[in-house]
Amino acid sequence: MVSRRDFVRICTMAGAAVGLSAAAVSQIVEAAAKGLKPSVVWLHFQECTGCTESLLRTSHPGIADVILDLVSLDYHETLFAAAGHQAEAALQDTIKANAGKFICVVEGAIPTKDGGIYCQIGGRTAVDILNDVGSKAGAIIAIGSCASWGGIPSADPNPTGATGVPMILKGKPVVTLPGCPSNPYNFLGVALQYATLGTLPKLDDLGRPLFAYGRTIHEHCPRRAHFDAGRFAGKFGDEGHRLGYCLYKLGCKGPMTHANCSTLAFGEVVDCWPIGIGHPCVGCTEQAVAFRIPMHTTVPIDRPTPPDTYPPIHAPQGGISPVATAVAGVIGGAILGAGYVASRRIDEADRPSNADKG
Amino acid sequence: MSARAYAVGGPILTRPFKVLLALFGLGGVLILFRFATGLGRITAMNDGYPWGLWIAFDVVTGTALACGGYSVALLVYVMNKGKYHPLVRPAVLTSALGYTLAGFGVALDIGRWWNIWRVPLFFWRWNLDSVLLEVALCITSYMFVLWIELSPAFLERAEQQTGVPWLARFAARTRPIVEKALLWIIALGILLPTMHQSSLGALMLIAGPRLHPLWNTGWLPLLFLMSCIAMGYAAVVFESTLSRLAFGRAPDLKVRPTSDTVPSTSDRAMLASLSQAMVPLGTGYVLLRLIDLAGRGQLPALFAFDFYSVMALLELALFMLAIGLLLRDSDRQKPGTLFKAAMLFMLAGSLYRFDTYLVAFQPGAHWSYFPSVTEILVTVGLIAGEILAYILIVKLFPILTLEKRDVAYHH
Amino acid sequence: MAISRRTALRVALAGAAAAVAAPVKASAPIAAPADAVGLLYDTTKCIGCKACVSACRDANGLEPDTTWSEGRYHAPLDLSARAKTVIKLYDEGTQSSFMKAQCMHCLDPACANACMLGAFKKREFGIVTYDVDYCIGCRYCEVACPYGVPKFEWSKVAPKMVKCELCSHRLAQGRQPACTEVCPRQAVIFGKRTDLLREAHRRLAEQPAIYVQKVYGEHDGGGTQCLYISHVPFDKVGLPALGEESTPSLQRTIQHSIYKGFAAPVALYGLLGAVMLRNRRKEASA
């Protein structure tokens, strides 16, 4: 059991992550204390279970305990003691009992090729399971890049036709929390908001909560000052790298990647993320970037801002091409020369005939 | 010897013609590029020097060199020196071609050329403070006036086309109308260049402190006007002498100086006395410039021997050199000397305009500009085109006045 | 006795000469419109954060000027077709200052004077705005401006002229220009010209040891609506010493004295016609 103080602290952190006010946080605490725990059905498909593990890795205090105190985790293949028919029965009971109210969390991609046979649980394809459970859920959260848009399984050549939850459950509001893994506090914030206030946070057009995915890494990176000042690491291990300079030249995808890794620590350890340990961001939240653009390929800057340097009052511009000057000189010389020659020819023509020709 | 205008005739596709055609073609291709890719690719103009070679030369200098029609009209129709009449048509042709080239140069240089028709048409939007508006409207109307002035030459030839009866009839009916109205058209052809050539001088005054003091004077309009009239006479001498050299011989004779290439006495005398007009104009220009510089305390700047001073001194030196060649009658009687003096005048006036528009314009020492190779090639191509048109028209239409004996060599 | 044609011509040319000559004195300075608005930039307050540069680019929908930075930064060297404002640095060891450059919105703008069809014109609130429909891209405005403000889109096939228009599209919505809205130290502020002048003089009087005792733009070049106060000499930050006469006034005076009411051209035409008629009659009778 966690102490009330720790409990409140964790609720506060989770609430702050999602941008809830102090008043809303106390609502969360109250509701949890009352035992009003929303039912959560957690589906696993083509995944590595990293998102679950990431959630479980928080340990100050043990988030696993908090999750069990704040939500009713009614179906989770990794954490379940049950298996086989028992587990299946539990799933069907839960979704029937909490129809329209439970949170359906999806982890992992859903294969669609060949009728979706590449992921089957209990004899049913992932597509069927998702359609069945998703149609009865109150809210659907796709945790991790795999569930959001296909993730690693969808990398070229995508032999299984792996895709994300929004592409299957078209038309239903799906909160996507891409990331590889997704930051657990983003999930906690969304789940708690739904659980206590019954609302979902503001989402962008891909279903990503704006509080977490509204800005690119580049826009709130701790190494941004180095970028603006033009200080870069050129190679792994060189002077710039060891001094912690900007990793843009090493292929950082920060300018193209929407996420909040730079401001919200993973596993409660500051700098426990790629840039923090000196590797460029790989853009794991973005379908167009992750597993598509090579890790060390530089990307264009979406909205460039001024650097840390200043132009002088009178910056030299324009120029004088030496080739053009030469060409002009040749032409000028040719005209003058021709003129001179012509005048000589006219004079010559004049000489033999001084007599009147009229 | 009776003299009247005849088409020169002869083969069109001579070797010089083909060379000019190649240059014109090259210029044409680059012009297409300019319209396809924008001004930045083909020219070296930049935000420090928004006006470059095409304005300074093709438009400003080009129109000044094309003032032959204006200058000769002043002599023949206002001062009633009828003996120069044979010079009118070729001068007007050169002017018409020169102004058409300038008009095309403008269309080429402006960024939003598709809006250009709004300038003459949308009179309620006219900004009457804008000197450029006046220049634009004047140059456009003058271009039309010049072609109308020239039209009798085309109508004459058309009248002879008995093979195309409707054309001959049309020409026969139209020519008298034009010739009756010609006086008022010519008067317009004197008024308009007076207006816009002086305004071309006033144009750069707007740069204010960004115009170097050696050129920055309220007398710019008058200086431009005087120099352009002189350049007009110089251009007439230049073009007459070269035409004589090029066309005053039978087409099958080899190129060598023969007595036939010598201007007849009447021609030589005509050009000699015409060239006298350049002396008072040139002298007036030099005096006015020096007095103006002195009056504004700029004589030390003139002799500072920095880049600007050297350019200004060069202008004055060229003018004075040219004037010097024309002071004595014995010199004026030599066609070669006349030709040299004419070239010097044209050079001097052109340099003055180049300097006013490009050298004197000072956006700041951090800016520099020199026309790019492609920019230069377009100008060369346009000039080649103008010469091509001149040759074509002179060979096909009665423009040049040839002695009867010359006509015997041609068909 | 009839006038000889020589005399007639001399008179005509002399008249024309006199008309085109005379470097006359310029006319009286143009007053600011009653509702004139503008900016006041105080070099002592600017920290060079360039928030104004970013905000301006955003508010005006301009592409970033990445020419000099390998695509990485919006780093204009100067005002350009993609930068309606820029922060420059004057640094001479002991003295330094930031400098925000943008259109000065002159009381007698040279660009508006130059523009043939009034594409650039001083419109509401005295702001010099751009009407692209009447621009032919002749760049005479660029030649005219003493501050080198209007810029041309050299790289475009359908180019426009680009310059600050004091965010008139935002003013219409009751908002401030983007630059003044984001400035974290109010180094550049927006307001009515009269108010800004008063504030500027108040600051000069308050700290005479720090400021150069002049408000640039009060009278310079005929007066501008964007005003500057500075702790370093104005020419060091690129503001030219212009005198009180606006730069287009000399040209305008000369042009108007020649062409006033179009009388001189009409008179000259009449005179030419008369002379030429006489000559023709003389030829006919000879």
C-alpha cells in the first residue's frame, strides 16, 4: 500500500502532466478514495510489451500499485494470473458489465494482411478482437507507436500489413499516444482525466493529446541553445559530442517529431531518453520518421527561427563576377576596335578620290 | 543626279546577317529563360541595385542613341533646313527601332509585366507625382508616333505591290492621309522626346542622398536633354556613314574600298554641316556641368581622382575630345574624322547615362553589382535584333536615299 | 516683321531649357495624418532576442530566409523578400547596440511618390501599404527609398515587392503589430505618432546622459511614423542623416514646375505646329 502522501503526489504528477488544475487533481484523489475506479481492458497485439513495461518501470513509488488503486485493470494479458479460457471469459464478462464505460487500451499493431491471421488470440484475429471490444468501449486509447500507426511491425516491407487502431476503428474517437515506448505519464494523465472528469484532453488531428504532442522536440529541447548558437556534435565521441552540443548534424529528428520526452522524464530518471544520453532523437512517435528515415540522416527544419548570431548594420551583398567583367571588356573592346577600324576604312576610301564625285 | 529613297535590295542572308541572327537567337533563348525562371537567375541585379544594365543601357542609353529622328526633325522641320531631308527616313527608322527595343527592354525588366497594360489604361490610378509614369507614357506614345512617321515608306512600297491589289489600294488611299497629318505627328515627335528625355534625367533625382553629388543636380533634365540631342546627330552620322559603307556598293563586288564607297560631295557636305550642331550642344553641356559642379562646391570632388571622379572626368574628356574633332571645317569634311567624333559623342553621352544610373547610385558600400554574363548576352542579342531589323527594312523598303548611279547596281 | 524661324526656335528651346532647369526650392513639409500610428524603438531596451523577427515572419506568412544558414535558421542578413523586419548588431568594442530595421512609414514616402499606379500608397492611419494588383514590378520604389526598405522577389516568376505594412491586417482586427506584441521588454512599442513622440521626448529628458538627444524620425527625411531613440549615434545603427526635407521633394518640385497644368507641353506643341506650318507655307511659295 502507498501512503496517502505518495498517492496524492502521484495523482498531482499525473494530473500536472495532462495539464489539469489543482482542483481537478483533488477531484481525482477524492474519486479514487471513494473507490470509483474505471474499468480498464488492455489488449495486446503485435507488440513487444515495452509500453506496459515502461509503465511498470516507474518505481518511486511502485506505479503498478497505484494503477491497481486508481483503476480496475480488468484485463491485461501480461499481468493476469489467469490464462486460456479463464482469461477469455474474464474479458467477455468485463466488457459486458462495463459496456460503454470501460477504457479500452490497445498496445501493439494490428495485422490486416491475409485476413489478419498473423495475430490471433484464442482463435480470433486481432482485427476481430479490436472491433468487438472497441465497439463497446467508452474510450479507446492506443498506447505506443505500434497501436497508434503500426510502429515497428509496419516498417517496410510490412509483410503482415500491420497498422494502427485509428485505421481499424475508423470513425471512433481514438486517443493515440505514440512513442516507442510511450511515456507512461502521458497515459496516466489521459486515463485519469477520463476516469474522473469523463472527458478526454484536447487532441490533434491524429488523435494525439496536445498537452504531450503539441510541440516538436526541437521546440523544447534542453540542447536548443546549442543549436541556436551553432554548436554541434560532428561525430560520436568528438569534442562537441562530449560537451553535450546539439545533435542535429548526427541526424536528430527532433525538428520533425512531436513528443514531450524532453520535458517529461521516462522512468522518473532525468535524461533517460535518447538526446539525454547523447544519441539523436529517432522520431519514434512519427509515422513518417520512425523506422523510415535512417537514424543518422539529417532532416529539414520545419519552422526555422533566428540563430544566436546577428547580421552587421551593413552586410555585404551582391557581387561582381570576374567572368562578366571580362566578357563586358571584350565586347567593349570589340566595339571600340571595330569603330576605329571602320573610321580608318572610311578615311582610306576617302583618300584616292578627293575629286568631286557629284 | 536626282536623289530619292530606294530599297537597297540585295541578298538578305549575308554572313554578317547570319552572325547577328545567331546572337539574336541566343538572346532570345535567354529571354525565354528569364520569363520562365524569374529575374534573379538571368541577371545579377539585387536589392542594392534594383536597376541594372537593362534599364541603364537598353532603356535610358538606347533611347538617347535613338534620338536621331528627334534631332533631325528639329533641323528639318523647325529650322527648315530642307537639305537634310534625305537623312530623315533612316534617322526615323533608327529611332523607331531603338525605341521599340527600349520598350521591349522595359517589358523584359519589370517583374510583373502582365500588368503593364494597366499603366496607360487606368488613368484614374495615375500618380501624377511619379516621373516614371510620365516617362512611360511618353516613350510608349513616341514609339507609336515614330512608326506612324515612318509609315509612308512602307505605304510607298505597298502601293507598288500591284500583285496584291487590295494592299495597293489601301496604301494609295492611306498615304495621303498620313502625309497630310504628318506635320502634326512630327510636332508630336518633337514634343514627346523633349518631355521624356529630360524626365529621364529627372528620374534619378528621387534617389536623393543616394545619388553621388557629382551627378546629383537639379540640372539633370537639361543635361540629359542637351546630350541626347547631340547624341541624336551623332547617331545619324554614325548610321549614315555605316549604311553608306555597307550598302553603297554592288552586291557582287568584293569588299574593298572603292570610289563607290565614298560619300558623294553632297552627302559628305550634308553630314559635315549637320555635325556642326553637335558643337554648341556639347559645349553647352560641358559648360553647364562645370558651372553646376562649381556652384555646388563639387570641383574638389571632381578632381579627387577616386573612382567617381575618374568616371566624371572621363565623361567630360570624351565630350571635349569629340567637340575638338569637329571644330575645324577641314576636319568635318573628312568622313573618317566625322565618324570618330560621332562615336565619341555617342560614347560620352552613353557613359554619362551609365554613370547617372549605375555609378552615381549609391545604396551603400556593402552593395555591389555588375551585370552577369547572361544579362550582357541578352542586351547584345537585343541590339543584334535591332540591327537585323534595320538591315531587313532598309533592304526591303525605300528608306535610304541613294544616288541614281548606285541604284543602277541594284534591282 | 515676322519672327524668323531661328528666333522662334531659340525662344522655344530657351523656354524649354528654363522650364527644365531651375533647381527650385522644395515645397513645405507634409504633415502627419491626424490618426497616424507608428512604432517607437528604444535601443537601450532591446536585448536582441529576435522574437519580433519570428513573430513578424509568422504573422505575415513569409517563408523563412534560410539563404545564409544551410536551411537551418531564419537568418536574414538584411530586410529581404522574406524578412519584413530584422535585428542587426552594431558592435565597435566599447559601443554596441541592437537595431531593429523595418519600413519607416514616412510622412512623405519616396516609394509612394515613385509608384506609377499607386501600388505603394499612404493609406489608413498613414501606413504605407501595397496593392499588388497595380504593381508592375518596375522597382522604382526600391531605387527611391532612402532607407532601402522595399525588397523585390528576385527568385520568383511572379514577383512582388515586400515590406513591413505595420501588420495592417492585424490592426483591422483590433490587434497590435506582431513585433510589438511579442517584444518581451517593450523595446518596440506601437501607438499614435503623437503619443510616441511625447513618450520618446520624455525618455530623452529623463536620462539625458544615456540617450542621444534626438528622436530620429521626428523631422528626418520629412518625418517618419516609425521613430527611434538610441544610446549610440544614429548613423552607427544605419539610420542615414537626411535633413528635414523629404527625399522626393526636389524631384517633385522640378517636375511640377515644368508640367504644372500641362501648360508648357501644350504651349510648346502649339508653337512647334505654328513654326512648322509657316515653314511649309514658305516652301510652297518658294
